[in-house]
Amino acid sequence: MNTRIQASEETAFFKAVDEASKKAIWCAIATLQDGQPRVRIVHPCWAGRVLWFATGPTSPKASQIAQNPWVDIQYQVAPPDFVHVMVRGKAELVNDDAGKKLAWDAIDYDLTAFGAKDWNDPNFCPVKITPTRVELSEMFGSSNKCLWKS
């Protein structure tokens, strides 16, 4: 059964999505390279209704997003919860100071472990994902499916 999220339910829905996402051990992002899908593990963090993750400015992810900004993200929470979060949206490489500061604070892991000294480091390339579709469900999408669309 699909339940379409109404405007009055959006705040609670995104809170539940954030909580479920934090329980996920793995999260995969799909980008496109030369028209072919590329899937890899990332650790995006929610800040309200926006997702953030970091990459290097010359990474394949950055290049692919620059060529085609549409991405799919999938979180899978292990047993006993079996919660499933799917996100489709438009990714953007962020280069402005305000956006980089916001991303540095929103990302919940130690970015210095990946070579960036601070938010202004040229090796820090935040990626902002603005969702157009978010699905929260259980049992690999087969039950209690809630869907939000912009």
C-alpha cells in the first residue's frame, strides 16, 4: 500500500526519514557516466529536506554530477528494522562560501579524515541533493510505503 504524504505530514515524514537514514549501515548513490549507471557507497546527511555529502573536486562522482545532476540514493537498514529509504533528486556541486560552511556543519562525520582541513579547503567539494521524490518503507519496499513528491 502506498501512502502519499500530505503537506501537513511533511515535517513528521522527513523526521522519520532522517531517523531511519541514521540507522543505515550502507547507503548507495547512482550517478550516470556516459549514459551508464554507476553505483557507489556514500554517507549523505539530512539537513531538513536536503541531503549533503562530500567528495573530492576531481572525483568521478563530481565529474558525473557536473555532466548529469540526477541521482538516486538508497539506504537499507539491517534487521530487525528492515527500513528502506529511496531518494531521487538533483545534485549540485557547491562552491560558494556560505554553502560550503553549511555543508561542513551538516555532515555528521569527520571530514578531516578524508583530507579536508576545513570548509574552505580546496579538496572539500560538498554535494547538495534536493529531493524530488522520497520513499520510506519496510521490508525492502514491500510494506508500509510512504511517498513524498515535490
